[in-house]
Amino acid sequence: MIKPSHILLGLCLIIFWGCSQKNNRIVHTPTQDSIQKYLALANLDTLDHHKRVAYNDKALSFIDLTKNDSLTREWLEKINYRYLKAGEYKKFKNTINYFEEKVFEKNNRSGIAKFHKLKGLYFHFLKMNDSAYYHYIKVEYIFKSLGNRLEMAKMLLNKSYIQNNLNDYLGAELSAKKANYIFKKKKVYNLEYDSLILLGNVYQSIGEDDKSIKSYNTALSLVDKFNKTSEDCVKSTCLNNIGNVYREQNNYKLAILYFKKSLKEMSVCKKDKALLGILSNNLGYCYLKTNTLKSPLIFQSAKKTLDSLGIKNESAMSDIYLSEFYIKKEDSIRANLHAESALKLTKLSKASDFYLTALTNAGRINPKKAHIYIQEFKHINDSLLLKERTARNQYYKIHLETEEINQQKNNALKQRTIIVIIAFGLLLITLLLIIIFWQRLKQKELKVIQVQQKSNAEIYHLMLLQKDKEEAARESERKRISMELHDSVMNKLSSIRLNLSVIKKQHNNKTNHDFDKQVKDIFKVETEIRNITHNLNEKGLDQNFHFEKMLEEFIDEQNKFNRIAFSIFVDQSIDWDVVSYIKKMNLYRIIQEACHNINKHSHASVATISIEKEAEKIKTTISDNGIGFNASNPNQGIGLHNIRFRVASLNGNLTITSTEKEKTILFVSIPLD
């Protein structure tokens, strides 16, 4: 008998592909045509595996994953299916996440069911039966709730495969029968055929041979009713299964008849090498049992074919039959070699039932080691039974939990309706109470705001009074210092200068030269003190002063008393009313200090000041065509130090570009905020 696991991959893909066909009306675009073209190429089994995967990758690259419409979800479903079909499980794990995200985002139940189907097939291929079973159960219940009986039947069939592999024959029979009933009613002949083959396997496993042969014959009668390719040797498979039933009944003549029919049928379809190797083993075994086998060539040929395909468990069966052949020929050495080879292969393939068969055969071939093989057989058999029992319990638990979850969902829906009604009523009452409370709170808040505004007005008035007092005190102190400097120090210096001038007339030329120098120095001191007193005597910048006008007056004064031609440009887009008093005051002082330095040190003939607004910043450029200075010199004067301090206090930036014997540019940038 061919186990369901031998044809599971192809069968599951056929089942899934049947689901993925849609008749949606599509408005074609160049991108959509490209995606469909690459998907079609990815599905061509005649192409090289790598090319098919590359085409599938190309189709994925054309999909706009930011969209979540039905067409995008359909394409993602097909791309995931093709990755599964190609055995590209790593790529499937990546792309299935896109599909999952989109179907759950839209709460698309049909899409969610397809997601679970893809995951179920993925775990089924990896032989992670518990995870596969869990997803199949999910799919079954969703399609049942949607009334899609055909898709539900496909999941019942997939469940039946898992149950049969776990020797849960009663569960497998029930699931396969339910699926068969729906397929028969819907006239889906290829899936009806699959369900009958599976039922035949189940009946054969539990010894109900008549039912098994009946299922296989019914399946055989359906073959001509559905489309099949040259690769689908479905008749050969069915005839081989019937031959297996007769072989297990020791009716070797009938078994040989059906095996020969199967081989003949393979000649009219594209040969399935795996099935050919298995058929050769089955036919050779029947010849061996009827004492008509003269040569081991049939088993050797089967083993060579199966080894080339990497099917270790069936290759091990070739070794078992060869060991029986050689033991009959009394060639114990070769018999032992093949028996040991069968043990090794079945152990590598991790096929427990094949391993048990190999142990039984090895014990019969080599009686000296029979006790070792018996102990190993008992150990494997017990662990296998325990594993199957645990797995069956796990699957029943999954089934039960799924039933409970669905029941809980139904109860939750009813409870949610009642809760929504009660909650809506409570919400209305709560809303009315909140409105009443809010209105009262608003009235209290208005009263508090009124009181606060009155208090703020009083505080502001007091602050203004305090500020006036402070300003008056500063003004008084400035005048006092100015008067002291002017009336005391200035008068004394003037008196000294006059005295020195008188003395000068009484000395010789050298003395006169020294006196002249002293007089000039005293005059310079007078000028500086006069400037200081003038500045001290100026009124402080008023909060509401007209900034541009003050700058213009300052530049006019510079042009009046100095030989340097000063010019100024102020960007008219700057709203000085919104610029803080502190910023204007500091900017004014920076310009004052810079102009003072130009007058004192630059030996320039022209100086330019530009104030512009750029990107929420005020940018000021002060330049001259003087002799420049070494801007990198750390020992700079107090004037530049004061400028740096003021710029830093405004969170601004200062850049000075100057070299000796060249012009100087001072650039200041301060934020408007």
C-alpha cells in the first residue's frame, strides 16, 4: 500500500490550488499584467525550479504593499502558495506576514481562512502535525460559518491525512467520509477520487479489505471524469493500492495481476520514478513469495531508482526483500548486509513503522542478534504508541478547545449585545450628569478667571511702578557719575593741560616737544571721558523706543563727528514691535561697540551696517575697508569681549572674518524667538 504521506505534497497542493481560482472581474493595468505574467511563469512546472522562484520574486516586487485591496490580497495569496509549492519555506515565512497583516486589518474572514490554510499546509509539509491540525480546524470552522462547504470539505480531507498518519483510523474515516459526501454532491471528481483513495488506505490499515478494494475501484471509475496531466499516474496509483490489498491477503496471483496492470498504465503517462520503484518492489516481493523469482535484479533496480530520489524508507524495503531473497539462496552474508542496510536507512529516514519492519526482518535473518532487535523493537514500538496516543490527545484537545472557543464566541456575542444596550443607557445618563457638572464647573471657572485677571492687573501695575522707580534710580546715578566726571575730572585735566601749555612757552624746543606730547595724551583722555559722560548722560533705551530711528540718528552722529563714511540698511520686513526689548537693546549696543572699534582702530574710509531677516533670525553684518586685525589673537580688547558676551546671552552666533592689512567683517545672527 502507498501511504498517504507518499503523495501528500502533490495532493495538498492540488486541493489548495482548487481554492485559489477566482472569477473576479479585473481592470488590467501594465503593472497588473506584469504581476499576472510572472505568476503564470512561476506556476509552470516545466521550468527550472530556480527560474520559477525568480519569477515569483519578480511578481512580489511589482506589488504595492502599501495597498490593501482585494486584488493585492489575492496576489499575495498566490505568491505564498507558489513559494510553498516550490518548497521555499524561508521566503514563505516572510511573505505570509504581509498576507496575514492585510487580511486581519480588513477583518476579511475569507482571507483569514486562506491565511490559516496556507499556514496549515506549511506545517503539514514540515510534518509539524499538531500546528497543521490547529490551522485546519480554524479553516474548517470559518468556512462552515461562511457556508462554503467545498472549502470546508478540503480541510476535512487534510485533517483526515493527519489522523491517518497518527493511526487515528476512526477519526480519519469520519473526516474522509464527510469530505467525500460533499465532493460527490458538488461533482468535484478529482477531490472525490482523493478522498476515496484515503478511505481505501484507512480500511486497509484496519483490515477491512472488502471496503478498501471497493473504495479503490470506485476511485478508479472516476479517473476519466476529471482532467489529469501526463504526470498524474492516478490509475497506476489506484491499481497499485488494490494489488497491495491482495498482497497482504497472500493472494499473490491477483496482486501480480494488478501490479502488472499498474506498470502497463504507467507506460501511457509520464513515468513517476518513485511509483515505478515501489511497484518494482511490490511485484518482486510477490515473485519471491511464489518462488518464481530467479534473480535479485528487480529489487536492485528498484533500490537504485529509490536511492537516486533519496527515498530512504522505500529503498530500505528493497534491502529487506533482497535479504529475504539471499536467505532463501542460503547466502547469509549478503542477507545480513542488506538487513543491516535496511536498519540504517529506516533509522535515517525517521520512519518508525519502516524501522519496526526492518528490525523484525533483521531478527529473522540474524538469530544471533535477535534478542537485541527484539528489545529495540519493543522500545520503539512502546515509544511510538505513547507518541501517537499523546498526539491524538493533543489533537482532540485542540478540537475541543476550538469548539469551546466558538461556543464562547457565540455566547460572547449575545452577552455583548446586552452589555452594549446597558452601556448605551448608562452612557446617556453619565453624559447628562457630565453636562450638568461641566456647566457648573464652567461658571466657577469663570468666576476664578475674573478674580485672577483682577489680581494680575494689580500685580502688573505694581511691577510697572517698581520698574519706574528702578529706572529713575539708574537715571539719577548715571547723571551723578556724568557730572562727577565732567565737573571734577574733566576740569582738573583741562586745568593741567592749560598749565602745561603755559610752561611750554618757558622751555626749549625739546621740552616743548615733550609737553606737546603730554598735552595730546591729556586731550585724548578728555575725549574718552567726554564720550563716556555723553553715553552715561544718554537716556536708557525706552521699552517703546523706535529702533530704526535710533539707529539712523546714531549713524548720522557718527558721520557728523568722524571721518569714516557710515551707511546702514535695515530690512523692512522685520516687525520690530514683536522683537523683545532685551534683543533690541543688546543689538543696539553691539552696533555701538563695533562702530567705536572701527573709529578707533580700523583706519577705514567706509563702513557698512546691514540688518536682515532670514529664516526666523535677525542677521546683522558690519564691515569696513580698514587695515584689519588678527581675529585669532586670544588677547582681544574688552570691546570684542563685550560683543561676544551680548551675542551669547541672546543664544546667537558671532563670526569675525579679518586678517591684517585687509577688511574686517563682523557677522551676528540672533533668533527671533
